Amino acid sequence: MNDYSPSNPPPLPTAAATASGGVLEAEPNAAELAPIGGLGGMLEALLRRPRGVLHHLSGSEAARLIGLLLLIAAVGAALYGVVVGTFSGGIQLWAAPVKITAGLFFCGAICLPSLYVFACLTGSVARINDVVGMVAGLLALMTLLLFSFAPVAWVFSQSTQSVAAMGSMHLLFWLIATFFGARFLYRGMARLGARSKGAFYFWMIIFVLVALQMTTALRPLVGKADTFLPKEKMFFLQHWGEAFSADKPTTPKTD
Amino acid sequence: MPSPAESAASPRPAPTRFALPALLRGDVAVLQGWLLQRSTPRLIGCLLAIVLGAGIYGASIGCWRSPMQGVYTAAKLPLILLLTALGNALLNGLLAPLLGLNLTLRQTSLAILLSFTLLALILATFSPLVFFAVWNLPPMVAGTARGTAYALIQASQVGVIAFAGLTANVRLLQLLRQLSGSQAVAFRVLCAWLAGNLLLGTQLTWILRPFFGSPSLAVEFLRPDALRGNFFEALAYSLRVLFTY
């Protein structure tokens, strides 16, 4: 039974333990708060103790940790981009990694201010540094997962001529990676006291739409083209529709 | 930081050697010990069991077409299992902690290898039966592909492989439940691993075709168009044909 009185009120919820949508984000335990070393330490921490990463992102080492997260995101995106480029070969071997890495960072950068505003509107005590850290974590976790999909993507890219099929497969992998990245971001928002899930979901929709449009703005990522960037502006749904229409069905042999 | 697997109740001392009965029984305490302790002989035992078990089964089904096809299929079945485990090692290793099971990359790879080992052992035990069935069938000649014999062999393969796969995955689920202490986490991890392994495994199977062979085509390790198309395109094409006409 609680022993509260007007002179002894219950403690106010701290930012770190505030409910988000009715779900409390528990404080990290001592093991999770262990210092994060170099790149290997960050990779391990991102997967096994994300609450610890979020905690350290609000501390004095934030700049170094954000740098590590962005490095992971850049390397992961570039490596996955090389695998995407192997489908068409030629200049796509360098163009695809450049476009995917730049597109991902650009997407994160233009969505970041809106995340900060949404976080504040939902009652979060997040500072801009916290938001930068969370977005860096989102991108790092996404690209880490994308990289782990690379062997599967490579096997398929060597076995099909269909741009639509490969594009769909990359999209599926990207969506799975985004789901896990979003979970990290959600934990961060909850930890910083966001009281509404709605704002988080709304921002995620914005982020996904921007990223999908980026695939069209930077096309081709999978197929071939005469120019590095497209000459014509297009909405991503229209571009995908055209890509699927142009894709000739194959009649594979079986035995 | 100790993983939940390590901090769980300490299992019975695991045999240092590769103990076949423990694996077949799905003795989770022993298997948990295997995951936590490094042992090269045990790893070699798993690899050997996969190569021999799946190899013998492959030889049994491939020899219907010709002895050489039997040799090829004996090499290809273990290759599919090992390449699937290798190709998805990183993915499976990342998915486990993200879904709540704090295992290392080595432990996740070994857990999957153990389930593949069990699968290969079950397949090996069915090999004499399959070989007997094949031996009693008329030889594969042109037109067999539409005959009763071919349908019988196909159906029996589906049955045997489904049984072996199901048993191996049930055992893996039991092991994951023991490691995580949660049915929900174990089920999530298993589903994620299955989805990834299915995706890569079906494509590797497609690339490494043929397994039975065809009487109208030459006996060869890989078809000249091995890298043309994929399983899902073939499936989509078949569905399109089915619903168009």
C-alpha cells in the first residue's frame, strides 16, 4: 500500500522512466550500462543492450558514440549497396553504394527536425543531441541488418534478370531492417518521456515515405541507366508501376 | 555481460564428444551445454553427420536416374544445408538478440547447425527405405516424369523431408525455449530463422538442380542455366499459367 500524503507526495516520473502509451521503458541495469568501447563494442551494444546505448547517447560521450553509429551506418549502407550493384554490374557497382549511402543519410537529415518537434509535442524532454543520436542508431541498426541480408540478396541477384523481382526483394529487406530500427527509436522516445505513440507512428510513416521516394529520386538503384541521376521527376508509385509493367515474365525451366 | 543462456540453470555436464543419442533425443540440457562450451571435435562431428547423412540420402534419390547423378546429388544436398547455415549465419546471429534471445554469433550458428545435423541424421535413416523404393521402380526413361513412379517418388520425398524438417525444428524450438526461458521469444526467433533459411535454401536448391534428373537431359552437376530464374519466379509463373488458362 502506498504511503503518500499531501506532505509526502508520490515521486514525479523521471524522464527516463516515463510511460509511453502506458508502457514503461525500464531503466537499463548495471550490465547494460557498461561503457561502450570502439566499433566492435558499439555493434555488440546496439544488438544486445540498446537501452545502454540510449543511456550513453544522453551522456558526455554522445558525440563519439554518434560518430560510431554514423560510421556503422555508412559502411553498412555502402557494403549493401555494392551487393545491390552486382545485379547490373558496371558503374552500378560504385553508383549504387554511393546513392544508397547518400540517400539514407539525406533521408535521416531531412526527417530529423520533424522528429525533434514531434518528440517535444508529445512531452518528451529530448534535446536535439538526443534526437540526432536516436536517428543515428536507427540508421546504424537498419544498415547492420541490411548487411546481414547481403548474402541472400547476392544469391538472388545472380539468379534473376527481373528488375522488379530484385527491387521487391530489396524493398522487403529494407522494410524488415526499418522495423527493427524503429523499435530502437521507439525505445529512445519512450525513455525520454514521450507520452504518445501516435506521434512516433506518424513520424515513421513520414520517414518511410521519404525513403521510398528517395529510391525513385536516385534511380536507378537496381537496374541500368544512361545517366547517374534521372532526367525526369516522378512519384515512387508511378515509377514502381512502370517498372513492374516493363518487366518481362520469364519462363524458367524446371527438372 | 552473461547471456540469459549462460545465466540460466546450469545444464548437466555436456559430453565432450559428439553424442548422437543426446542429439536424437533432443536432450535440451545436453544441447544447451554444447552451445555454451566450445568444442572443435563436436563441430566436426556435426559437419560430418551433415555430409554423410544428407549425402547418403542424396545418393539414394539420385541413383534412380544414374549412378553419376547419385554421386552429384550426394554432394549437393549437404552443400545446400551448409551453404544455407553459412550464408545466413550473420542474419540469424543478429536476429536472435534483436528478438530477445541473447546468444552470440557462434551459438546461433551452432544451434542451427545442430538442427541441420538432426535433419541429416533422420534423412540418413530413411535412405535404405528410399533406396529400396527406387530399386523396385522401373528405370527412369522418357515419359517417366508424368508417370506413377515419378509421382510416387516425389510424394515420398516430400513426406520424408517434411517429417525430418519438422522434427528438427521442434527440437530446435525446445532448445530455444530452454535458452530464452520464454515460449514467445523462442517461437519468434525460430520463425525468423526459418523464414531466412527458407528464402536462401530454396534459391540454393534451385541453383543446384537437378536432384532426380530428367531422362531427356544429360546427367550433369549443374544445368547450364543454373543461375537463370529463381524458385519464386517459377512459382509465380506456374500460378499465372494456372489461373490464366
